[in-house]
Amino acid sequence: MKKNLESPEDLAELVKVFYDRVKKDDLIGPIFINKIGDHWDEHLVKIQNFWSTLLLGTDTYHGRPFPPHIPLGLQPEHFKRWLEIFFQTVDDLYQGSKADEIKMRALNIGRNFLINIQHIHSQKP
């Protein structure tokens, strides 16, 4: 039986497993590897803090998650694959209301990022 997603430690596990899978993915892996380089530990902590703030109210993330994504040339298929891996990772590891909530939030974040990136790119001459 899977456990409930309920602690910062659970989020740390989720983020680690998710990015291990992302790094191996042919479509989005290279994007993350090229952007993050040798700074994986820092990135994982930042993402853990992001989700912990959103899901658990820990107030450990202070920043703007959208701007770093603008120059990456992301397309709808990249967001679709990110969500597929994220949802599968959540479903493999956790159950319960917070697991459902993090998937809903990821879907909304991905949708908003894609809409905003497409809007920004449509404004360029």
C-alpha cells in the first residue's frame, strides 16, 4: 500500500525520483540537463521548497518560478511529457488528498506556463 503524501521528506523523495526519471527521458531530459548542468542539488532543494510551500504551507520557497522557463524554447509536447512523468511518479509513490492536490496544481502550473510562454513568443517580432 502506498503512503500518503504529507511531509517535506515525502516531497524530497518525490522530487528526487521525478528528476531521476526526467534525466533519462529523451524528450525533456536534455532540456533539464543543459539548463541545470552541475547544479542538481540546488535545483532539487529549490523545487522541494516550492512544492512544500504550495502543498504544506511551509513558506520555504521565495521566488518566481516562471521566468527561468521563458528562454528554454518549450513547446506543448514538453509540458505534456513533464506532466506524464510527474503524474506517474506521484501515482507510483503516493496516495491521498495531497497526492491528488499536487497533480492538480502541477496541471494548472503547466497550463499557465505554456499559455504565458506562447503569449510572450507571439509578441516577438
